[in-house]
Amino acid sequence: MSTPPGEYYTEERWQNWIDRIDEEEVDPEDEDSARLLLNLQDDAAIAIAKIITDHEDELLDEETALEEVEQIRDIVLAEVDIDDEEKVMLIDGVQTSLVCVFYAAEEYIVEGPAAEGGVGDYIEAAAEAEAEEDLDAALGYCVQAGTLIIDGTELDVEAAADLEYGLVSEWINGLDSLQTAMSDPEVVEEEDDE
């Protein structure tokens, strides 16, 4: 069963997560809070995984698939309207992690997986580029790693765990969600869902 265009992910769905985060006591050290933020991230990654799968199954042409990814990106990366600055920062972390997911999906849809190199090589190159403050290159390497992950190459979470905290580690965190979504694209159920 294919998903009708525009229904992979909706603004309302994103807003429901944001409202939950706004209403609840959120402490990133707390397991439930951490899971809530991860679910927010995984939910968007699953929508992206479905678009990629539908494109591969020829249910979506390249242009439509790219439009769908862009639509989700616009929803997810929009500024959130929450007064609590700490919560805004936590959501910003999720948004940052997902940036690489969107670019990797677009790159994969247009170009397919990176032709050479392994996921670990790209992550290493990204970390080096970040250390040299070349963030465009760092993102580019993470995107290439992402295309390989979409193609079925495993992300070595151990290698990613050794990264210094920064943009690359955030982007790899997003790719980890994408990897999970590609292997098991089950919708993360929002509690209180009718």
C-alpha cells in the first residue's frame, strides 16, 4: 500500500510531538524524556525511509520523492513555538540531527549510494573536517555515509560513540535513526492517539 503524496508526514503530526514536549517535564538525563526526544526524531526518519522505499519501488518518481522530502524538511526545521528555552534547545538538537537525514535522502534519490569508501571512512573524514571548521565538507561526508546506510551498510555505533560532541556526532545520531527506520519502518505510535 503506497502512501498518498503529502501524507508521509504532516505538520499536525510534528506539532503533536512538540505539544507533548511542551506539556511534559523534560529532563534529557531522564530515560522517558530521552525516549520522547528520540521518538520525535525516529518518527521523522521513518517518514523519510518510507519515501525512499516508495521511490525504490517506483511508486514515486524522483521529482515527487524529492518534493516529499523537502516538505518534511520544511515542517521539521521550522522554528518551534515554545517558551521554555531548554526544551527549544533539546528540539533544536533533534532538528540538527535530522538535517543530515534529509540531505542523505535527497542525495540517495538523485545519485544513489556513494560509489566508493565506507561509512567509517566518511565519518572519520567528517570528524577531521569539523576539527578544521569546514562544516560544509563535514556535512557532505556525513551525507555520503548516509547514502551508504540507506543502501544497507551498517553504521558502526561504536565508531560514532568515539566522536567529539559536535555537529558531526549530531548528524550521525540522525543517521542512526535513519538506519533503524530503513530496517524497520514501523510508525512510532504517539500516545494519546485516537
